[in-house]
Amino acid sequence: MRVAVTGANGLLGGEAVARLAGHEVLALGRGPCRLAPGAFTWRDADLGDGRSVAAALREFGAQAVLHAGAATDVDGCERDPDLAWRVNVGGTEQVARACRALGARLVAVSTDYVFDGERGPYSEDDVPNPRGAYARSKRCGEEAALLLAPDCAVARVAVVYSGRPGAKSTFATQVVEKLSRGERVNAFSDQLVSTTLAASGAARCLELLLETSYRGVIHASDATVLDRVEFAGRIARRFGLEGEIVPVRTADVKLLAPRPLRAGLKVDRAAALLRHRPLAIDEALDRFHAEWAARPA
Ligand SMILES: NC(=O)c1ccc[n+]([C@@H]2O[C@H](COP(=O)([O-])OP(=O)(O)OC[C@H]3O[C@@H](n4cnc5c(N)ncnc54)[C@H](OP(=O)(O)O)[C@@H]3O)[C@@H](O)[C@H]2O)c1
């Protein structure tokens, strides 16, 4: 099958490309390819320019598209809401229109930030209330995908992390790196979250894309909901690291964009539908640890 992945240099998109052996794969990203060499075609295409991603999908003749590209810097989006809108809504719109024209199946990746964080964890039936430019742009991107692409699922993930070589720095990797250097780690004690090991989330998104005809929203994070102090503590224990994890309250840190506090995603639907079930946190951290151990020294 001809499968395209946007955001292919990203945490989730990169994992997806690595898992697509046996398919004809178009990897779309901004600028040069940062992935390990593999059997895919790379194309530099900007989700914000209104044309190039759609043109690449059409030329490739995509039959299935995992749309994982997005402006993901939450405070950066708050600083530049026009860019957030252009990439996260306009970019999703052009991907969805191209899928419609091609008759291609689409899975568009979204976020727990569509919820306000008053009463999480949330199911797919809970009503979103996005706060902040990133959150609003992702919620509108969801609607664009569902409205414009007839064969579409929206897969929401949360707090994505990866231990793979070259994967971008995240809270989880910073916990490992800081504690390894003997530095203390600040962690929000009042942010309740779901987490998503990128490999685990990518496996579910691809299964959804290629092996199901599910339409609508589905929560595709891992299974455990926990606060960030607990997340950091579990990472430290799994890596055999000691050191100080300092609980911090969100309101005491100057962040530009609002953060949902009681967030988290209920994943019963994904657990019932998919072979790649949402992982419990300790199972996810075992895999994270194995990815980390395989990094070149
Ligand atoms: N990361 C999280 O914690 C998190 C949480 C909830 C939901 N999500 C959602 O999950 C999906 C995948 O994100 P991720 O975790 O893989 O984050 P990521 O590593 O930041 O990946 C996003 C990718 O999109 C690319 N991108 C950004 N602007 C672009 C543009 N104008 N044109 C083309 N590509 C562009 C980025 O390119 P560069 O690599 O060049 O920056 C990056 O590779 C997104 O829909 C995101 O909203 C992520």
C-alpha cells in the first residue's frame, strides 16, 4: 500500500516510518531528513504553505495518510497564534482535502489539550474546551480532518516521549539526563496526565490507519494516568537513578500558554478495538529503558 506520514522527523511520525516496512512509504517533513536510512522516499514539504503537502500526497497517489506533523511548541504557538493556525488547521485542511480527492484513509493525530483539564481523565464522548492557541488550533484541526476527509479517524495522544537515538528532548529524557548528571528535576505535581511512548502510540495509529475502518475520535495514548512527579519517580526507579525530584505547582511557573491540570485520556475504546493495546506505565517504561540502552554511547 502507498502510505504517507507527515511530521516524519517527529517523535511519533519517525516511529511510524520505521514501522512501515513492506509498504511504499512517503515521509514528509520540514527540511532535510533526520531519520535513520530506510526504504522510504523523503520529501521536504511545509504544512504551513497551503500547497506543498497536498501536492506531494497527490503526486505520490497516497492510499493512507498518518498526519502526525504539527506545530507542537505550546508556548511558541501562544506567541505566534497565526503560525499555529496556519500549520495545525490549514495544514490539516490541506492533508484532509488531498485525502478526499485521492479516496485515501486518514488518521490525524491530536492531543489531550483539546480538554480544559477541569475534570479529567476524559473519554472520547467528553466535550472539548481548548484553552490557548495550540489547543484551539489542534481542536479546529480535528474538525477540519473529520469534516473534509470522509474516511478519517482522529487519534488523541498525550505527553509523547521516546528513547530512540536522535529523538527530540522531552520531559522523560530530561529526567534521565538530569538525574544521571546529579542535577535535580522539577516536576509539576498538579498536572495529571496520560503519557505516550512514541513507539506504542505510533503502533496504535498505524493499526488504526491500515487495519481498521474506525471513523471518529479515539484516544490512543498509553493507559496510566498519573501526575508528573509520579512519572518522574517511576522513570528514576526504572533507570536505577537516585536524586531529587522537586514538586512544582503550575501556577508558580511563568508559562505563556495555559496547561490543562486534571487531564488524562480514558483509553477503553482503543483497548477494546486494537491489538496494540495501551501500555501500563511500567511496561511503557521498560520499553523506554530498552530504547535508551540501545543508544550509541
Ligand atoms: N509531543 C507531545 O507531547 C504531544 C502531546 C499530545 C499530542 N501530540 C500530537 O502528536 C502529533 C505528533 O507530534 P510529536 O509528538 O511527534 O511532536 P514533534 O516531535 O514535535 O513532531 C511534529 C513534527 O511536525 C513537524 N512540523 C512542524 N511544523 C511543520 C511545518 N510547518 N511543516 C511541516 N512539518 C512541520 C516538525 O518538524 P521539525 O522536526 O522540523 O520541528 C516535527 O517533526 C502532533 O499532532 C501533536 O500535536 C504531541
